[in-house]
Amino acid sequence: MNPTVSVDVHLAPADWAAVLATEVRAGLAATPKVLSPVWFYDERGSGLFDEITRLDEYYLTRAERAILTTHAANIAHLTGASTLVELGAGTSDKTRLLIEAMRDHGSLERFIPFDVSEQTLRSASATIADEYGLSVRAVVGDFHRHLALLPREGRRLIAFLGGTIGNLDPVQRQCFFTALSTTMEADEWFLIGTDLVKDPHRLLAAYDDARGVTAEFNRNALRVLNLQLGADFDPEAFDHLALWNVEEAWIEMRLRARRAQHVHIDQLDLDVDFAAGEDLWTEISAKFTPVGLGEELASAGFAIEASWTDPDGDFLLTLARLQD
């Protein structure tokens, strides 16, 4: 197969800038104040997150990789998919295990990575096409708005890895699962990675590491606002917090103002005041049980066909398809 790369762009820089402005204005006017975690991921933020995945405390990436190492060949056999779609693809590091298994099975014809970052997608797509001699059709988009625009070429396996689904609250997850199911055919598959509920001390350590990398990642959202919207946040005037919400079964990441401060956002002509000790909510990371995930998937029309955990039982990889 001759490697080819094409890129469908549904999220132009101007669109992204407009979304940023709208969400920031609404989020900073809310009570409590809130920012979307998507704004972590500029070039610096992506580098910090890559560093986080290699920390001793951050078990999620290692656990999911262990599952894929053991079961990717089985996934390829069960699905027989000719097209691998990856939502939130990034650099598609772990996904190479699936690509190799599906290639070795003889079914894989194309790879469709989907992400918000055009630059990252173009770079990763060229690398994968070259490494595997594979046709790659990258899609730049937002999975809240553009799932219906995913190419429908061949029998698809749609993968959503890394526990990223945990960044959505229950209502957002239900909207996502339902929107995805309406884009799929009966012979297509959905593979999702979810972090499991466990000892809160381990969870908190994963989001508040001893080296402070996660703290810098969290504060980077403020640096993005400074660069993109002309804000004058002092990131060092905010402390990083990671809290376990037992009722909601999620980690909450926040930035807490060390002192009273006034922030001006030039491009929004917006002034925002923070009281000393006031929190800015930046991310949730929901944790799951196998039963709870199954109920959420079923309510959106999915039936679980297989699931696997790593040897320590930390992480769950679930393979589903539409209910008959």
C-alpha cells in the first residue's frame, strides 16, 4: 500500500479563537469560575502532559499500554476493521499497538486520527504513514461538534483512549455517546479507555505529583489565555489543587488565588476579580466502575462485547458495538 496523507480541516484557527473567546467569557462569569481543560494543550501544555504520562505517580498511560500490548491482536481479530479512527489522537503513541495488530491481522487499510491541533495531526500523520506504509486521513475538529463529519470509509473501529472521556461530566458523556452512536453502522466498533475508581490516595497522587509537573500543566491554561487573549494573569499567583469528590467519583483540578487580584483580558475587554482563596475550576477527571460504564453505554445504544483490565486492575478497556 502506498502511504498517503490528507487532512480535513473543520476547525480553522479563526473558529478556534472564537470558541476560546466565548468559553472564557462565559466561564469567568460563572460561579464558580471555570475554564475548559482543552485550553491546556498548546505546544507547551502538550509537552508538559507528555511529561506527566511518564511520571511514576501517573499510572494511567502505563496501565492502558499494558492492556493494549496484551490484547491488541484480539481486538483486531474481533473487529476485523479496515479503518481505525482515533478520537483525541494527539501523537497516537499508544495507538501504534493497535495499528500494528490490525496490520498484522491483514485487515487495516487506513487510519483516521481526529484532534483539535492541526499542527500535531499533520506531523503525527506523516510519521505514521511513513512508518507503516499506511493511508492516513487526518481530521481537524472538535468531538463536541464534528463527530458527524468523520469519514465513513470501510468498517471502522473508533477508539477513544487515555481516559479522556473522564473530562466530561455525566450529561456531556451522554451527549457524546449518543452523538457517536448515531454516526455508526451496525458492523462498526467502539473502543474506549476508562480509569477505574480506586484508593483516593493513588488518584490524588496521579494529579498532584511530587515534582510539580501537573501543577505547571494546570497553570499553563492561564499562560494560554495571556498569549491568545492578551490577559495579564500571573500564573504563579495561583496554587494547584487536586481534590477527590467521592459523591461524583471524579478528581477536580483547580487553581486557587493566593491573594486578591484583578485580571484584565484585553481582547475580550473584560475585567475579572479574584478574592484571596477563590478557586478557578480547570478540569474534572471522572473515574468509573465497569457496571456504571456499561449502563452509560447501553443508554446510548451500545452493547459491550468484551472488556479487559491491566494486571493491577487500575484501568479498563471496553469494546462495544451498537445493540441489535
